[in-house]
Amino acid sequence: MPTYSPSRLNTYEQCPRQYRYKYIDRIPREDETIESFMGHCVHAALERLYADLQMAKAVILPEILGHYRQAWGAGWHEGIRIVKQEYTAEHYRRLGERCLTAFYHRHAPFSEGTTLGLEAKVAVALDEAGVYTIAGIIDRLVAVGEGRYEIHDYKTSGRLPSQDRLDGDRQLALYQLAVEAAWPDAKDVELVWHYLVFDRVLRSRRSREKLDGLKRETIGLIEKIEADTTFAPRESPLCNWCAYQDLCPVRRHLVRREGQAQPDLGAYAAGQLVNRYAEVSLRRRALAAELDAELEAIEGALRAAAREQEAEVLFGDTHKVRVAPTDGRITLLPREDR
Ligand code: SF4
């Protein structure tokens, strides 16, 4: 049984096929999204900030931004992808700077609590036998008093979750279990998220019942993953950020059609088929709507004609129409009188 991590579990829930490529087949990928790259650079700058503070070194904003720019320059590579084409790398770089600047102004002089760990590796068993284990990395672990701990996590996401959602967040709650296992004096643990793009700090606590429930749910999810044999692709808007689109059956054709410098003729021809199919299907739908409207108008006229003729059945050359006297329902029938 492998050791699981919150991100590993998230990947499976997001898309089992992506999970298979990444964690089972272990297919290496050079490419990285700009969002992820910017997040790494921001994390690196914040790690350095708190490392300097631990060493009693005063920290000023230009220095933090300098560390960020250094991480950006040193880490930049050709495989970094910008999915949202309306933004440039420079937009993202500046966004990271803005996040750090806001963080600095909100928290300087950084005197809240004592940092116990930076990018701290933690692990915990979810069951007595130690079969189901979770490992992860805490961005910053802080002691704020006797037996009181805070688990801090930095997010550079452009989406701010609701409090409700954070109260059900799995990642930091699993880290809480690991912290409690490593430091038995941890009687009061608070989970803290820094949503840096929004300059917001969100907090949550977990009851013992919730943590026990989380253990059971996580073990259930791990068992489900272990039993999976198909790892079906799960298409979603997140596919745009997936590093395995060229392998995945629901995205492979798109990559072949649009993602290559050299045109792929087979992929182009398949695309043309789709175009034609869409054209004919849409035309058929429009025609059907047009004919339905015409039929409805004729049915109205037939009811009026049946009343005028004082007849329940009206005859054409090859067919007849029965107009139900009760509800006016119309039935088309072949003429059998000749
Ligand atoms: S492209 Fe989409 S469906 Fe395919 S593996 Fe990636 S996330 Fe899953």
C-alpha cells in the first residue's frame, strides 16, 4: 500500500486517469502551469522570510521581493504553460509580487507565534495497524501558546473558497492528525489559510468527531483507489491545465489537431468530420423545429375544418385524419376505403 498525500487524493477525485498517469505509471512531465510556477516562487519567498526571522534576521519587503524574483528567474523554463491566453507571464509575476506585498503589510513585524517548521514534512497512520498512511508538507507550523498550534497554508489561487468549504477541507485536517501524532501536547490546533491574491486569512477548527469521520472517509477513498482498475478519464474545465492531455483519450485529438507545429492530417480530417456532423445535426434540428411549427398550425386548421364540416374524420387523397371530439387530438391514418 503506497503512502498517500492530500494532493494525491485530490488528483484521483479530480480525474482518475490523470491519477493513473501521475502516480501509477509515473510518467514524467517537464511542463508546468504558470499558476503552479508562480505559487512555488511565492512559497519559496515566504519560506525564506520565516527562515530569516528564525535566525533573528530583520526582514524588509524589498528583500522578500528580491527572493521572489530570484526564484522566478532561476526557475523559469520553456515548459511553463500559460492557459489563460489573455494574461502574460509578466501579469503572473506581478501578481505574485502583489501577494507578497500585501502579506508583508498585513503581518509585519511577524511576531505572532513561534515558527516550529517550514515546509515541514509530516506523516500519520489513519488506522491502528498502520496500513493507511498519509504524508504531506506543512507550509508553516506555528506554536501560539501552551499546547496551541496553527497549521498555515499559503494559497495563490484566484478563487476564494467559502468558510463552509474550508470547514470541510481535507488537507489541513489530515495535517492536524499528523501534528497531534508528532506532538502529543497539541491540544488545540487551528487551521489557517492565507489566500494571498485576496489578502484574506481564513481559519477553521475540527472537532474530534469530525477528525474521526475524516479518517474513515479517507480510508474509504484509499480503498476505492486501490480497487480501481480502469481509472476512467473525468473531463472537466481542469483538463486545460492537465499535463497529460496528449495521452488522454478525451484530449489526445485536440492536442494532435491544434497543439503541434506540424499539422497532423489524420487529426485534421477527423476534425473536419466533426464540423460536418455538427453542421448536419444542427440543420436537422432547425428543420425539425420548422416542421413542428408548421404541423401545429395545420392541426389548428384541421380542428377548425372538422367543426365546420361537423365531422370527426377528414379525408385527403391517400390519408385521413381523425379529430377526437373530446380533446381535439389528431391522428393520421391511411385511407382504407378504396
Ligand atoms: S485531460 Fe482531463 S480527462 Fe484526461 S487525464 Fe487530464 S484531467 Fe483527466
